[in-house]
Amino acid sequence: MRSRAASNRCVVSILMAAVMAGALPRLAAQEQVLVEVGDEWKYFKGTVAPPAGWIDVGFDDSDPAWLTGTTGIGYADGDDATVLTDMEDGYMAFFARKSFAVASVASVTTLTLQIDYDDGFVAYLNGTEIARRGLGNTGDPVAFDQAATGREAGTAEYIDVPVATLRDGSNVLAVQLHNTAIGSSDASLIPRLLGNGNLPPSGLACARPQAQGPVTLAWTNNATYDSVRVERNGAALATVGGAVTTYTDSSPAGLDNVYRVVGVSGANEAASNTCSTGCTQGTLTCTLAVVGGFTQATLSWSGVADVTSVQINREGAARATLTQGETSYVDPNVEDAEPELDTDFTVIQTTSSGATCTLACQLPMCPTLSAAVVDGQAVLTIGNAVRNWDHFEISRDGTVIDPAVPVTATTWTDTALVLAPGNSYTYALHPVAALGSELTDPAGCDATVSLGYLPEIGSFDPPEGGWDYSIGFSGPGDIQYNPNVGEAGNLDGLWIRSVDRDLWNGRGPDDPAGPAPDGPAPGGADLKSRPGLGPCGADANVLRILDPGNTAAPNAGQLGTAFPAPFTGGGNSRILLGLDLGITDRNVLKSGVTLYARVRLSPDAPAYMNPQPASGDGSGIANGIGHVGVYYRAPGALPDEGVTAGAALALSSGAGGGDIVFSAGDDLDAVGTLNFVSVWVTVVGGASPDTYDMNVYVNGATDPSVEAGGTGLTLGGGVTDFGPSVTNYLAIGSNDTGGDAMVEIDEVAYKLGVHVPTVDPCDGEPPPGPPRNLRATPGDSKVDLAWDAPIGGTVPTGYAVFRDGTRVATLPSTQTTYPDTGRTNGVQYCYKVRATKGLLSSADSEGKCATPVGGTGGPTFHRGDADNNGTLQLTDALRVLGFLFLGQVAPTCMKAGDADDNGTLQLTDALRILGFLFLGQVPPAPPGPPGEACGEDPTADSLDCLTYTSC
């Protein structure tokens, strides 16, 4: 299929014009042209099925419904002698017959059908099918309104035909030609029937690697020739051996060149298709703009020597002829005819010798659409050079979200969307024509764009002078205590709980020198390796903090040592790891501080010590909040301070699966992401007492997020308590009052003062491409998934599987299958898969849904496929009937033949197959026919299934 504009561009017009004009040589007398291009045919428009027997010699085609016309027959291809002006939107197919006589079949040794067509056909000779394309398998019935698969005219095919189908005297060649859709933009049928003709060379292709260099020709020989003649622009260029299949034109002209090769066998000649090389001596620039309310096209080109005239064509039709050496042209209104999806111009410069230089350009008439994330929001950019659209509709992921965007708009912001890192969004722009205008609303003019909101592809640069304090993790194992404040190490600080400080059973400040005791901290805290999940895709060792929360949880006590005495219930579940910054004479939040952290929920499933198995996979945590923050709590008022502030800010991984939570209640979600959320926060005292001004930068952004932060925030007493002597404190922890929480952290740093971040973009590595060809095969209480590795982007290191929008598995890149077990039979489940590498996530794969069906433990098969060939067709019904009434052998899988699933093989099974194939009745019951998934028989019966090999 192609647009009308494309049809006007077809190279086939060059070859067909030569054929019609007699420019191609006729073969010698021993070749018999039985049916020629331009012969008179009878044809029948397919508004209904043609009469029975229309392909036979004895059929009477004198009925007025059978019209007369010469070939080619069709429309809108530029190659039609008989134009069917009413076929588009009128009928899917037409049926054509050509009667011809053969004096003696004995004189015909070979028979060849030469046919050019658009889109599909079936050909018959004397009632016998001899060829088909795009309409199923040989022998399959073809309804008058059946759609073909797409194919463009322009190159003839040569098909061997059995001479036995020919007979002395009267013969009939019949062809039914089908389009891909009733609204198809073109159709074409151009047949020839040749006796004793050589097959021509085929597949001729031209290559010119360098603009002014030689042209290399390559083709395939389909017969044994005495020689092959190479032609350029209608003149013989060279003659080569009959077995040669390549030729190099070492000195081609820099203007237009059209080549073909001719196979010569004695007096017989057979010409290939043509190929061409464009003009290399000129260039053409084309632009569209709205000028004075009209869409204007401006063309400018570089001239070639000795030009006598320049012809301007638009959509294949002449617009102007210039003879004064002009090198530019303005078309003042390209909308003065029915619009296309694009507008094509050609500029043909002709020299005094008759040589041409053809330059072409294609100008899109449809609007354009692009998308980007700006200040944390999805912003669309619209390009439009057409004056007559009335307005635009914008949709997101298939749902219209703004039905009335002005046609003058150049940008549009999706204010209703909160971007989720790792997700992707598909936007579409649909133009709507003004009432009464010549424009239509072509669906092909919709502009779409996919916006992937990827977690960081860069890392924040540290502020000038470095961080005052940072935490890093050198390797998996127990967390160690480093008593040197401000010194980079495994960890600085103490475990504390509530108002009192409780030292954990690792190394404490009063312990003697030497290694710390074995074992993780109370409640479960350890270092865990996360390959590829560090900054810019590096490996990371993360601090994992687990909150005991509800001590009655099934997994309570499996991680960490026994809880100290204060941790005896859910209300005493605050586990915090922190460092007193040692600054007691001022509030560092008030004076200014910059904090950087990378946090996330653990991707382990289920979350440790959590009674909700899905928790830790992007779903809600039971009221738990894990956080990183800088806190200020003074025992009394300080100079220039108002009422003493409590916990000031926390960067949290909690109830939303990666939230940034402030005590003012603002948040930015990263729900569903597999990756860390990187956050840089600057905070300084506001104009009013106990207020703060904040800027929050998320996932590589260099502009503050509009979702969190702001000015004049009052950050009062919050969720965390510290000892009475604590003032400024950097804390990492998991805080909960009634459930469980978990957080992973691989970087924490702060510096006094306010420092706006910059970004080091790493190495610019692209994300992986999406997984391909997702398959979902239902089974008994399960769905088996399989997919193909992505093409394009960086090579993934893993996959994430989502069921109904929730991640259910994280797999290595070596695993491209996943059995989703424990599903409920009869319930539909829908799946997508993403490819991942470190912080990079692909867009979603295509979605696939499947419904598990309870099985009987028997073999898998397709219902209705009685002959076990993997296709549901007429032979399946015949196989059942042959077994029932002709004494033929039973199907090897009787269950497959039981099309109506009643446990008995009988006449109704054949009728069920025939009803589905020819009457539009519902398909056989599960496990359904070929095209659906194989399966077990969901209903027990006594029928055998000895072998079935087509699953």
C-alpha cells in the first residue's frame, strides 16, 4: 500500500511506457505471445461474487455485467489503460477473463506467465489454478471481498506454467485481482502469457557509492543466454557473456541514467527490470511555510550546464516550465487540491542534448510532534505548515487528554502527569479539519511520539571544594564504625533509638581497638552487592536497613541478631543510623546546607520481614518509611531562631516506592522503578522564622523539581526523635510505627552552604531497546512467558517482568523465559517486559494477555485440526467425514477432531469446522484453533490423542 503521491513516483511508468510504445524488442517468431499487454479482456466488478464457472472456457461472458477493457486494468498507478474510477471504497476485487486460441499445443515447449500486480491475485488457465500471490495457499477458496496482503506494482514477476494446462483451440486465462482494503489507494493488473519465451534476468540493482564515481550493476540470470546486453538510457552500452551477472559502468554521465539488461538466446531477447541512478550534478532544497494564510512551497536548486528548460512537477503533474535559467520556484498554495500526507515535487532540468537531471523532494503535510522533559513535566513541541486544520486533539497512551488544542499552538505541557522514572508515555497529535475545507482527517496524518522518562543517565558533580561529609561502602559484609567524624569510610555514627541512645553490637566508640564483632546490627542492617546499579551503571555496594516493625511478622528475627530489650514491640521500631555533625551553635538548615543521596526500595521479593509479600517490589510498604535526612533539634531557642524546629527534612523511600517526602507533605513518586532515586536538595532559612526555602533536583536534573520543595516551608516536629543533646544530625534509617519498612542507600553526602548541582553525563550510554516478540502461553494455573532480546541500544544485563502493571520478577539477561505460576484459571493476566542495565531501563515491550485454563493432564493440541498439519482448513472437515463415512483411518488425535468438544467424534464436528471457515461462526472451543495457543483438553472425555505434532 502507498499514497497516491507515492504511486506517481513509481519507476514502473518508465518500463511500461517503453512496452506500450513498442520500444522493447519483440521476440523472434519461435516465441509465441499468447496474451499481450494492451489486449482486450472481459472483466467483472466485485461488488458481489462472480457467477460460478467464470474461470472456465465454456463460460458465457456476454452478460452486460461483464465489461470490456484493455490491460493494464486498475486505478491510480499510472499504468492503467482501463481505469476503474469506482473501485476505491466501492469494491475489494475484480475478475477478468481473456480468451485466446492456440493452433498447436505441440509447438509450445515452455509456458510463462508475466504479471505485474497490486495487491494480490489468483490466476487460472482453463479452470486450473496456475499461480497466486497474497491470497492464502494454493486451492484455498477466495471470497469476492477477501483482503490481500500488500504488494506494489512496478516490477513484473515471471511464473512457470505447466504446458499441460494449455489445449488446442480455445483457451481462457482468468485472473482475480484483490486489494488490501476496500479503501486502498491503487490497484493494478498487467498480465502477459508467453510460449517458448526465455525468462528474463531479474533483480537488477544499481549502486553508485561515490557521487561522481562508477555505477555497478548486479542481476540474476534465470535462463541460459548466449549473451547479455547492457543498456543505458535506451542505448546499448556493452555486451557480456551469457553467464555474467555484474557490470561496472566506469564513466556514467552525471545526469539521470536508466539501466536494464537483456538476455539474448539466438533470436530471442528477454529484458530485465530497470534501475536508475539520479543526477549527481545538482541539489534541490524544498521548504513549506504559511504565508498570507496559504501554505507556500519554496524550491531552489543548483543548475547544471547547458540547461534549456526546467519543468516543475507537483504530485506528478506539471506546474510550470521555466526557460530563462531560473534556479528557484515558489508554489503559492500547495493546498489547492485534495491534500496528501505529503507533497512531492520534481525539478527536471533538460539540456540541449536532451539529457535530463531530475531532482526530487518530499514535503510532509502532516504536523510534527516531539517531546521532552522540561522542569519535571512532559512538554510537546508541535510543528505545522498547513493552514486549514481547525484544531488538534492530543492523547496520552490512547486516551484523549485535550480535545481542543488551537492550531496555532507550538508547545503544549502535560500538567496533569506526574512523571515516574523508568516509565514511558506515548503521545499522539490528531489534526481535525475545518468544516467546509478541502482537507480531510486522514488517520495517517496523526503524529506520535514516545517519551521515556529514564532514571539518571548522569551523576551529580560535587560542589566546589567537595563534600564536608560523605558515606561510602567498600564491600559486602558487616557495617563498621569509624570514630573519625567527617572522614570517608564505611560508616560514621551510632545506632540510636527514640530519646535514648542504644549502641548496636557492632563496633562502638568505647570498644577497644580491633575488628568489630561478627554479625549485622539489630533489626537487620547489612551491605549488599548490587552489580550495575551504582552511578552511571557501575557496580554498587548498598547499605540495606530493615525495620523489625511488627515482630510477629513471619520472617521476624531471620535477619540480624536478637533485638535488644527496648525493641519489644511494633511501637518501638525506630532504627536509625546517624552522625551528630558536632555543630551546636547554629542551625545548619537555617544557615544553608546541601544534601545528596541515592535511595531506593530493595527489589528483593518478598520484602524481608514484611507480612505483605508484594512489598519491596514497587507496591506499598505497610506504613513504613526509610529515609535519609539532615535534622536540627535544639534543647532551646538559639539567637535569631523562632520556635525550636523539629525534624526538618527527609529523603524517603517509603509508602510510594521511592518517594521524596517532606514534613510539609510534598512528594515526588518513583513508583514501579527498579532503580535508585538520586536526589540533591539545597535548603536555607526562609524570610519568616522556622521556615525554609528548598530546591529539589531529581534523577540528573539541573533544574529544580516543581513537585517538591519551594519557599516558606514550615518544617515542624516530624517523624523522628533524637536524644536531648542532639542538634544537627545526619541520619539514615527506617522509621515505622505499625508495620515494616526497608531502604537501600549507596551514597549520602552533605556540605554546608547552598550549592546548585551540575551534571556529569557519564559516557552517554543509551538505554537498552525494548524486549521483542513477547509470547504468553496459558497453562493450568500458569502463564509461560517468552521473549526475544532487544535490538538496538546498550546490551541489557537483566529483565523486569510486569503482570497487570506490577513487577513480579527480576531476571538476568541470560533468561528470556518466565513461568508465572500460581495464577487463577479463567482470569486474564496481561504482561509486559523491560530490559535493564544498571540505572537504564528500556521502554515496555508490547503487551500480551493470556487466560490460564485448567487442564486434564493430557496432551496439548489445537482443536479442529483433525489432520494435524497446524492449519484449520477444509481438509480437517474432510478428514472427519472420511473417518465417519468412508472407512478411512482415524485422526491420530481424536481430541483435535472433536471440534464441538462434546466428547464424541461425529458429523457435527465437521459442520462446526465448516461453519467457522465459511459462515463466520465462532471458532472451536479451547484449546482453540491454530493461531491461538496450544493447550490441554479442559474437559475430560474418552477420546484418544495418540500423537499431535503441530504445537
